[in-house]
Amino acid sequence: MNHFKGAELYIDNVESWEVDTMIKAVCFDLDNTLLDRDRSLHSFLVDQYARLNMFHHVKKDLFMNRFIELDDRGYVWKDSVYETLIREFYMDGHTVEGLLSDYLLHFQNHCIPLGPVEEVLGELRAKGMLIAIISNGYHQFQSDNLRALSIHLYAHTILISESEGMRKPDKRIFQSIAGKMGVQVEECVFVGDHPINDVKGAKDAGMTSIWLRSEGYSVPDHADAIIDQLQELLSVLSEMEQ
């Protein structure tokens, strides 16, 4: 049975899972690792533009491109993005709070997985691996996105930075998730798209780090392995276990 407890999601009777390999847990980033954030955001923006008349004096492509630029891969929170859009596009009478509320309410309806996420997670669980998620971001928003993709059904532990009071690449959040699963950091693999927040952060904490290649980033020197698609993870893990 799955439960939310504070910032984490856990599964009862984890001790009954049998793991015979040195790798006992596979931990994942969320955005642009399990969640195809680029496609999800595009889908949301198409929908928001269509629903809200405030944007219609601005061409859709201009609105969407400017939003994506300001968003900076999700590293700029949307209150700042909408504040700039309101100012630049003269959307008088509309508030940052209203637009942000719309984003928080509707984005989860546009979540698209990055590849065969449930298939990969299902295979990992079938092999007896513990599965964990570490995501920087706001707890309720990221929790809604995890549920939208059904990822919470596969994860033993989920840590979201807002609730933890620390963010990747702080090595303490990686060490914390290993402790919550009852394994050593050396027995964990971390998979993520960001060379610093994910790959270096996990490596500094003592985990094996796997970089999911992402456009716009240089290849990190500290990655133990590099994959181009999520489904390649299974073969990489098999090789590591030999």
C-alpha cells in the first residue's frame, strides 16, 4: 500500500523485497528525466492561451516563446514569469496570482512521460530494486505531477526540496533518501538530466551517477554512465552488476 507521509511516499513492507545485487536502489530526478517537461509545458501553454482571452491580443507563438524563454527550463518560478508577461504584453486587469493559480491547477493535466516510464519502473521493481525520486520544486505541484504520471505507484521514497529544506545538488538530500530506504549511498544509482544538480550532486554524495543526455548541457566529466533514452537504463544497470 502506498502512503504520503510529509515529503515522502513510502511502501509498506519494503524489508520483504529481496535484492541480490550490489545496486539496491535506483533514484531519479523528475523534470526532463521521467517527466517530458518541454512537451508538457508546450501542451499546457497551448491550452492556457486558448482558455484565457487575456492573451489574444498577442500572437500565440510570441506568447509561448516568450514564456519558455523566461521559464529557463523550469528554473524560474512562474510568478516571476507571469509578472514579466503582464508587463510586456499589457495584460491590464490580470494578476500574477490568478495566472499562477491557473498554472498550478492545470499543468498536471498536461504531464507527458519521457519515454516508457511505467515500463522501466515496472521492470526495476520486478528485479527487486527500490525506486526513489528526488525533485527540486514545490511539494504540492511536484506531487500532483507525479500522480498524473502514476510514478507515485512505483516509488518507495519521494523527496521534494520544498519539504526537505534543501535542494539538489546538496549532497545531504541524496544521503537522506538512501537513509530513508535503509541502504548505503554506495548501493544507489541516481539518474538525471542536469550535470550539476543531478550528476555531480549524486556523485559527491557517494552514489553512482547516470546522466540522461539533455540538449544544451555539456557532457559531465563525473558521470559513471551516459544514456540517451530512459529505456537504455536497464542494460546499463545489468552491465554494472556484472
